[in-house]
Amino acid sequence: MLTHGDIGLRIIRTKDAKTIERLVLGNREWLRPWEATNPHAPMTFDFRAQIRSLLRQLETSDALPFVILYQGEIVGQLNVANILHGSVSSCVIGYWIVPEVAGLGITPTAVALAMDYMFNAVGLHRVEIDIRPENGASIRVVQKLGLRYEGVKKNYIHINGDWRDHYVFALTFDEVKDGVLNRWLQKKVPKISYHFPKNS
Ligand SMILES: CC(C)(COP(=O)(O)OP(=O)(O)OC[C@H]1O[C@@H](n2cnc3c(N)ncnc32)[C@H](O)[C@@H]1OP(=O)(O)O)[C@@H](O)C(=O)NCCC(=O)NCCS
């Protein structure tokens, strides 16, 4: 369990399926524009199967699937995926929370906790977050934590029924040796103005 104040991350459990189902099905309009879809099959909502698949990736050390907790309640998910060791030593983070607790800084805190864990406990070198250009709220999350903008991946992930461009943001360990969460809490994150390409 990783915590800061009221905010926590813990590994997802199969028995979280009912809660996740309630949160996801109860917030379709909020989540749909940003949700990964399968290009070869319609969207399914078998949350037990989804959690089992995540736990298999945990077993093989390919992923760390967390739920995000706020005041002890599940309010979303944060998944650390594509974990690679060795000469790449990197991973990709994805997340969502429910609208009832949006705007409280829960996601940046959760992302900072996860990044510090991946750098300091797992020993990775680079963490990446990919975001659709239209997702201003998510871009604010990475801006608050000072992730660098690295470019555009064209047609990168199948989201909400089509292949979507994504902006790539990242940090490497040497940029945040004193901790991502510390740097944010101590207001030491450099002010970043992102310059995105005009046609994306
Ligand atoms: C993107 C998301 C994870 C941000 O989480 P969060 O915990 O609200 O993050 P923050 O509190 O730092 O807020 C980030 C921005 O969201 C926006 N925001 C704040 N309150 C909001 C609300 N009630 N409704 C919508 N957006 C809101 C603001 O632009 C805020 O930036 P600001 O603090 O500079 O004003 C959340 O909006 C979400 O889950 N959205 C749907 C799924 C999604 O987009 N996942 C990410 C895919 S890359």
C-alpha cells in the first residue's frame, strides 16, 4: 500500500470487481472518451475477467495494477503497464477517477506515489504517460508533476472506437532524484509551457 494523507494505492483484488463495475457503469459519459477499446471486438464489461487479466500481468511482472483509494474508498484505477527491465527499464502509467472527487489533486498524488515507487523500489529509469490531445484535465495532471512533453504517437491506441493520436510525456529518474511527490508538495516543479504541434 502506497499512501499520502487521504490518498492511497493498493494492488487490485478480484473482489473489487463489484465496486469497479458500479463506478465504471455509473460514469459512462465521463469515462468513454478516454477508454481503451478493442479494434476487433465490441466493448465488454466483464470486470472479474479484466481484473484476472491484470493480476496475471502482475504475476509475470509486466504490470502493477492499482486501485486508487480516497479516504479508504475506491475512487478509480491506476495501472502501471508495459514494465520493461534491463537496458530500457521503463513503464507506462494510465489512470481514471470518478467525477465526484475530480479536481482534488487525487490523481497527481497517486501518479507521484506510483512514479516514486517505480523509480526507487522497482529501479526503473523512465516512466511514460500517453494522453489524447483533447484531454485537458489529464494534461494538467502531468503538467503539475513536471513531466516533459516528448512528441506525438500517431494513431497510437484504440480509444472510444478508433485509433487515436497521443501526446507522450515522460520523466527519467535522474530528473527527479529527490522524489516526484516531494518535488510537487514542496512546489519545486519547474513551470512548463507545453508547445504542441498545431495539426494534432
Ligand atoms: C484526468 C483525471 C484523471 C484527472 O484527475 P484529478 O484527480 O481530477 O486531477 P486534478 O485534481 O489534478 O485535476 C486536473 C484537472 O482536471 C480539471 N478538473 C477539475 N475539476 C474537475 C471536474 N469537476 N470535472 C472535470 N474536470 C475537472 C481541471 O482542469 C484540473 O486542473 P486544475 O487543477 O489546474 O484546475 C480525471 O479527470 C479523469 O479520471 N477523467 C476521466 C478519465 C481520464 O481522462 N483518464 C486519463 C486518460 S489519459
